[in-house]
Amino acid sequence: MSLTSHARTASISPSRRSWMQLAGAVALSAAALTCPTPGHAATPIKFQLDWRFEGPSALFLYPASKGYFTQAGLDVSIDAGSGSGGTVTRVASGTYDLGLADMAALMEFHANNPDAPNKPVAIMMVYNNTPAAAFALKSSGIKSPADLAGKKLGAPVFDAGRKAWPIFAKANKIGAVAWTSMDPPLRETMLVRGDVDVITGFSFTSLLNLEARGAKPQDIVTFPYAQYGVKLYGNAIIASPKILKEHPEAVRAFLKAFAKGTKEVLLNPDAGIASVKERDGIINAPLEKRRLVMAIEQVVASPDARAEGFGQVKLPRLSLMASQVGDAFNTKTRVNPEAVWTPAFLPSAADLNVLPARK
């Protein structure tokens, strides 16, 4: 498929001339997307995750372990992250070429740094829905979002759920709340101890962390933002403008290899977790498998992902998110949705057909 025909089938056409020029570069280099030619050096790509080596990182560690990136002519290194905001900043600085980051964090960076010369761009959606959620214990008497009004909430200042709280609160008509800040390792502990009434965090992270701290699943009340009127996109693969301009064929090859690996991990989570165990030998494999399966069900192969297609976004929804993020995050400028996203490097529709059939 030529890039021109692919762009017509993608969810959003790039609005800026530069992206059209990049798309042309990808089309011209399409022949280079097969196995590397003997004697040609592999293209180095530095990739940073949004967080630690946990279950969901299998989506990236598995294709690396299987050699799919190498077979595509790439020399990919994958590092753990410390939050989406840090990943966006490091890709913008050129420390990393690609990364996995929350779409809201990317939008915030664009809107607060309008003159930055190297603003990263999202090139493939991975978490079609935000994993953000609010958590409480049943003993608190909290049964619905309306019960959260007036409560003491806790989360790190950079937490995606905390930053998007105004959107969740507006959608559910929740009154004023009081916030307490803490480092990530203390978040779930403070809820179990009763220091706060509610916490926000990623659903597949905080829920399992609460269980690890003694809370029983039946005693935890969870309000996933995506199920309560918040249709924000979650984490996407982001890229530096430099690598998009200098190595467009390598970027497209990376996404194709990633999609291949993702399809296999969705069918065989155990194999995915084995790749995480290879990278970090001290992980709790059964726990991380649960985390991975939760991520797959809630944000990777969610109903919205099936409706829109894996890896893709829809402009009306992205535009609404841009407006909501600008308001909730009180950004310096408004968010231009077409400046933060391009579909020009997505693999073919056949390659993006990774979601398993519904059971």
C-alpha cells in the first residue's frame, strides 16, 4: 500500500505540510522496510517506557526479545521510565528517539512550550482509553462518584488521574475535594492506613498495589475514568521530529515490528511476561501477568479500541480531548490536536489487525 492510499484510510490526515513531506519520504523508502541488507548497519533507536518494567512493558520487550526489531534492521534499546511527563521531556531533548507516554502529558507539553523546537509527536496509539481511575475502600462508605465530594484525595502531583480529575469531576458533577501529595510508593499505603479517603492512579497499577498492601479485592471500590464519562486517550508511542525526518523508514519498521509483537502478546500473555522476566529477574511473574491482562482488557483491546482500530485515533475525539486537557491543565496556550498526532508512519491495515477475536 502506498502512503498516499494509507493516509486516506487513516483516522486523521496530517494538516501540516511538513507531515505530508515526511509521508512522501516514507513512501519513497518503503522498499527499505524489509530485512536489513547485508553490510548495512542497523539503525539505532533509543526507546523509553513511561514506567518500570511491569506487565504492560511486555508489548515492547517481547518483540525485542524475539528479534523482531533486529530483523527489521533496527538496533533498539529499551529503558524504564519514571512517568509520562519525563518521557515526553526526554524525547523532546533528544535523549531518546521514541517513547511511550500519556497523550495528555504530550498535549500539555505542546501547549506549555509553544516555542520549543523539537516537540514530540504521537505516531501510534497503544492505550485507546486512559487507565486513570479513582480508588476507595468500601469501609469509607463511598459507593458512587457523587460520594467523592468533600473527601481527602491523594496522588503524586504528576499523576495522570490527578491531573485529569477536573474532567472526571465535571463529567460526574463532583463538588470540591482536598488533595494530598505523596511519592508514588506511598500512595496505596496511605489509602490503606486511612490517611486519605481516595487515591487516583492507573487501574492496573493501583488496584494490584492495594492488594499487595493487604486490601481484599472485594473491599476496593474502583471508578475507572473511561467508564464514567471520560473518553481521554491513554498512552501512545511518541517520536522526536529528528528521527521522523532523518529515519522515517526506521520509524515505520519499528511500528510494524511492534504491532507484530503486540499481536502475539495479546494471544499469549505468558510469553510476554517471560520477556519482562528476562529484563528484570525479580518481578513477580503471576502478579505482572495479571497486570498485563488487565491492561489488555481495559485499554489495549477495549471496546473503543475495537471500534477505532488498534493504533489509530479519531479526530473528533482527539479534538475534544485537546479542549478538555487545555481547560483541566490550565495550559499556557490551547492544544492543537493535529500538531500532536500524525498517522503517516502507521503500518498497513493488515499489520494493525492485532486485536484477538472477542471471546
